[in-house]
Amino acid sequence: MRKVTVVLLGVMSLAGCGSMGTVKVDNPVLGPPPPRVALAQATNQRSGITPRAFSGNEPSDIRFISVEEPTTPTGEFLHGSQVVATVNNAPIFDSEVLERYGLQLEKAARELSSEETQQLRRQLIQRDLQGYIDRKLLVQTLLSALKKEQVEALDAHLNGLFELEVDRLKIEMKVNTRHEVERELAKQGTSLENLRNSFANQRMAMEYLGAKAQKLPESGRPEMLRYYEQHIDDYIVPAQVKWQQIVISFDKHGGQREALAVLETLIDELKAKADFADVARKYSDGVTADSGGRWDWTRKGSLTDKRAEKALFELPAGTISQVFVSKKDYRLVRVVSRRETRQIPVAKVQTEIKGKLLKEQRTAATKNVLEDLYANAVIKIFN
């Protein structure tokens, strides 16, 4: 990734984008739309569908767009040719957004009605479209800042990177040639060309965000302590107990009277200092009988039998409880060891907190970059 960053930032710096450090973004183009952007819904003149009501807080220049769905001569909806959005007049087609769902949509078309399949397509587009708009805008902005020779150099670099991706696909698909990869992708409703375009756009979007976001300052101890105090509940570990259990089921022994006889026998053995684990293996009907009735660390509040839980968190380690009777069994529990409620010291989680603070900074930087771009963009979304 370092090589990718260096090459792309070098191209960008030639175009006057500056020399700011790269910021790695966890999910740079799939977040929610910036506050300024509203989704324009189309009015379908043929069906009489009206656009949803807005809250009144949207920008005044948002306009409803009426579009005709492309159809075949027989009137059937033509998938893949519908423009679902434009970014500065550049179209985004439904096929771009739905490409990753090719196999699922093909299966849905066989199992669902035409109307249900169309509804599924619309839902997928509505869910994923914003990320494609973000990415389109980022790539447009990057390419507009480059000269022709710089675009060619960038394109060649991305082609080289994509060839590595093709090699990875060969291994993953267990094939040997590019043609075989293409054939396997066709089965999934896509192609190498489509993958290459998505790959290049994703790389360019990520690197643009990294280049434009200012170098993030490293969080110091005061910031980490403030975060720790504000999220103190995340660093409180409830009391835990490691324990054993013996269960004598009424049904498995022919009734409560017969189960009681088994219980009395095993209690006599425990009084004679028999090992609890050995007795559990011999008599217990519980799910952990084979391991001596052992249960690993269990948090307070997680057991359904509150009587047994109370005993486990009150009895000294090594102590066996009284017999608990339910409608279906007898139970005995034994405390192996216990940890009381404790607070994790800040020193032990400072690396984790530092990472969370950095992630927050990256998210904010990404949002700022996108908001600046949206402020000068013309975005139209069609439904």
C-alpha cells in the first residue's frame, strides 16, 4: 500500500494538490451522505406516484426529476440501462450498483415475482447508492486536477496493480489463465472489465481522501484520559465465576422419586470427599458432564437460574451449593474461582484508545473533504 500511496500522491502533487501526508480511511466512500445533500425523488407521470415530502430544511435548489424508465419494444423494463444518479452530469447506472449482487438477483428472479424482484433491486440501490456517488465525486475531482500524461501514468499504474489482483483471483478460483477467470466471473454476472473499473475507482477515491486530508496530530495523554473517562463503562468488567454443575434430570431417570435416589447417592459420595468432577462425569445429565460439569468464566447476570447464580457469586471458592429443585431436575453447583467486578486501568487500554481516537479523526477528516466537494457539486438522484 505504501508504494500505491507514493506513486499516486506523486502524481497529485504535480497537479498542485499539495504534499500533505496520507490518511488511511477505514471506509471512505460508504458512509452517510453529508448534511447538505438531499435525495431527489422522481415523479412518475405514468403511474401518478408523487415524491415524498421533505422536512423543509433541504437546500432550496433541490429539484425533483422526472425520468422515463428504459424499456424493450415489448415494454419490459431494461435492466442495466437505467440512470439512478448523476454527479456533475456524469451518470451512475443501476448495473454499477447492482453488479455485486448478480448471483443473488438471478436467484431472486427465479423465486420471486417480477414486482418483488424489482422491489429488491430498488432497495439494494437505495442502500448502496450513496457510496457510489461519493466515489464518483472523489474520482472526478482527482482526475480534473491531472494533466493528460499524468492520467495516463496513473492509469498504467492502476493496470499494474490490477494485474496482481487478477493473479490473486486465479489462485482463489483455482484456475490458470485470464480467460478462465473471465469465464468464472461471467457465472457471477460480472467481468474483469467491471472489476477493473471498480478497483481503480476505489483506489483513486481512497488515495484522494488520503492526500487531501491534513496530517492528523497524534493524540496525547490528556485526550486519551478524557476519552477513557467519557467511556468508563466500556472499561468496567463485571464479576465473573468459573464453576461446575451436576444436573439430575427427572425424565432421564423415570421420574422425580428415582432422580432423588440418584441425587442421594452422589451426595453421599461428595460427603465422602469424592472429587466433584468425577461425580459429575458419573452421574450428571448436564451438557458439560463429560468435562466434569465445568463451565468457563461466566459474567454475573448471564445465568437464567438466579438461585444458582446468587450462590455462585456469594459462596467461597471450592464450596458446593445446596440442592436446587426445579420442575424438571435437581442441581448442584460448585465455585471453582471468582473474579470480582473490576476496572481496567487506563495504562492497559491506552493503545486501544489511541486507535479509536485516530479512527474518529479520520472519519471527521473524510467528512470534511466530502462536504467541501459536495458544496460545489450538482447531484441528482432518480427513483
